[in-house]
Amino acid sequence: MWIFEYRDLIQVLTISNLKIKYQSSVLGFAWSLINPLFMMIILYIVFSGIFKISEKQFALYILIGIVTWRFFTSATNLGMISIVSQPGLVKKIFFPREILVFSSVLSCLISSLLEFAVLFCILIILQVSISSSILLFPIIILIFFGIAYAFSLGLSSLFVYYRDLNQIWDVLLQAGFFLCPIVYPITVIPEKYLDIYMLNPLTVIMEIFRDILLNGIFPPLWDVVYVSLWGLFLLIFGHYLFSRLKIRFAEEV
Amino acid sequence: MTGPSDDKETPQTAIVVDHVSKKFRIPLEKKYTVYQHLFGIFKGGYYSYNEFLALDDISFTVNHGESFGIIGPNGSGKSTLLKLIAGILYPDKGYTRAYGRIAPFIELGVGFHPELTARENIFLYGSILGLKKNQIREKYDEILSFSELKKFENMKIKNFSSGMTARLAFATAIQTDPDILLIDEMLAVGDEEFNYKVVEKINEMKEREVTIVFVSHALRLVQQYCSRTLLLSKGKIIQIGDTSQVIEKYLQITREHQ
């Protein structure tokens, strides 16, 4: 298995990604924390007025949504360009191409975990009751990582052949932002659409995170099984697509 | 021109190339975007590309410890052949096989990141070439002293001269210690003194019976290093065998073309 065989390369590539990302900015990693906090404040001011909020602690509700969503967008955006942005490596050196995608998504996960760490601190400061359900957090993050990596596998291999895919993905992400319960409570969704609305695995993941972080309860077991099945399905599909398309990577990048 | 003895695999065989063909698609109109593809469907002529046969039914073997040259005019398929052996490209027909640890690179210095320091790049580049982290740590001082860059350990690569970058690349790459080394064009990288060290290293590798496949236009170097050589032209094998004879053949067909 390449993940094990090339673990040193994955580690070095991931750390290099992070170094390059943060070293050219003055505040470095601090941006990763300032950005979501500002987003939270702005969105809270705008949307708490629009929806007569029944959610307790709506600001924290939004913040969990933003941190979750930011991982998905940054991972898929960075993952998508990971093959095309390294033409030299792809054309001149042999190694499993999945590593480029994997290490990109992994570096985004590390950034995101630091954001989650700050989120934990805020939760503790605001004395939100944290229960043992928080032990589920690593498992959910792992499933979420699988989903983002699977999307990135598909996107990165298609992007080699279709260079405006990033524009399309950008639009889809913008739609996704409003199709997920980030800035509004789920209670605003009309009853008759709720079943369809809850099919979205990202929606379910956000709800699980809110259950374990904000509400301090265990999420419904079925929800966890449901997103796991999505992750498995997407990984199989993404891997299949990548394996089919990688054959001509060295000719097309 | 491949004799039956060339096709036979023996325990001495390091590399097998068996009836390999490789086609490249040359699009008539380069369609790189979804928009262009959709538009192309309405206009018709969706599959508008020519096929270019870069390699046509190539078979040969290289033995362990042999230095094997590949020569031929530009566009004859030399680099394509090397990439197929390395596993970077996939053949359309036939197969290639390598027995032993094959170096994964065909060109030096690809994989350096300009924004990282020499130290960080040794770890990055070394890992890309397949070294483990503790191996790099062990060899770290040796790499720096061989490339004569000890003073510049913490300088970013973007401030390096091309010669310094190439020295660092070579010094790191030789630590991969492969059984089979693929070289696309010689490493005319540094000043005379460094080139002398490069030649010494390659001689040392030959003594250790490292198999070397060497693509070059520098016929003098091919003559000097390779016992057997393959002459390619337009994707076909023209001649394979003793280096002096193959080079003579190459010069002969070059003269005929003029």
C-alpha cells in the first residue's frame, strides 16, 4: 500500500505545503484563525437578524459550520490543482500520483485541526458543556477527510483534462455554501423538503459536529453510518476515476 | 534489428523492453476546457486529434552492470523510451520490466521548491527520490559537503545559481543508491572541478555494477561510458550492439540526410 510505503514522502510534502502556505504572510498561521472569526461575526450580524433565531448560541452554531465548510473548500481547491501545479514531478519522476493529492488534503486537514483547536478553546471559555461524545470527534474527522480526499481525487484527475473545472467547482461551492446549514438553522427548511435536504452528507457531518461540540450529545448512530457509507462510496468512485485517468497525466499536464 | 538473443531473459537481465509501442495524441485544436468540449460536440468533429507513433515495436534487454546508451536524432523517441522504463509513461502495447531498484527520476533537480531552504529541499527532494527520512538525516552532511554548499545550508533555493542547484540535486540523487540508473542527457552542471567529481561518482557506480541507461547527444560520452548502444530514429530501432559500430551507423545516416 503506497500510503505506508511512502509515508516519509507524504509527511515531507505535507509539511512543505504548510511551510510554503504560511511563510510568505506576515501573520502566518494567525490568518487561519482571524479569517473564520471575522466571517462568523459578519454572518452572525447579518443572519441573526434575518432568521428569528430559535437556536441557542447562534454565533457558535455558525462558527462550527464555517470551520467545517472551510476544510471542505480548501481541501478540494488545493487537491484539485495538486497534479497540474506539479508538471515537473509528474513528467520526470515516478511515484504514485495519489501522493500529491493526499498530501495536499492532509496539509489542509492540519490547518483545519488548528482551527478546531481554537474552536475548542472558545467553547471552553464560553462554558459550553462538553461531554464524552467529544471522543467521537477523531472518527468523524477521519470520515470527513475521506470524503474530501475522494472529491479531490476525482477533481484533480479531471482538472488535468478540463482546465476550467476550477471555475465550475467555484460556482458549485458557492451553491453548496447555501445548501448546507452554515448560516441558517435547519428549522427554516420546510418540512416537506427536509428528507431531501438531509441527504447531503456535508449537512449530516455539520449536524454531527454540532451535536458533539455544541450540544454535548451523541449523534444518532445512523447518521454516522450514513456519512461513513458516503465516504466509502466516494473513495471507491474517486479512486476508480483517478486510476483510469492517471495513465495519461505525464502527457497532458 | 533485435536478434533473438536480445529478447531472452536470463538471470543477468536488468531491464526488459518487450514489443513496446507508444502513441501520442496530437490534438488538431487543443481543447482544454469543458466549454470547448461542449462547443466541439455541437460543431462536430469531437475527436479531432492525430496520432503520432513515438515508439514502434521496440524490444531489447539490458544486463545487470551494463552501461547502455540510447542515441538518435531529436524526436526519435529516446526520452519517451526512458520514461516508459521508469514507469512515468504507460505503453500502449507491450511491456517494460526492471529487475532491481530503479531510480525513479530521469532528470535532476525536478522537485526542488524555490521558496524553501537548501536544508528543507534536501529532505523534500530526497523523499521524492524515494529516500527515507532517517537515510537523509544520516547522509545529510555528506550531501552538503559533496555539493560544497555547507555555507548556504539555510539559504532559499531561489537565491542559488543554477550550478549550485544542480550540484545539490546531484549530491542528493546519488544517495538513492539505485541498482538501475536512468540518465536523460549528461549532467553538464557545474564547473570543471565538480564535473570531475561527477565523472568519478559515475565510474564508482559502474564498478559497483550499477546498470546505467544513458540517453545523450554527446557521442563522445556515450563512446566513453557505454559498451552497448541503441540507435533510434522515428521511433524505430535502427541498430543495437557495440557502441563504436552504432555510432558509426548514426554518423553515416546523418551524412546521408545532408
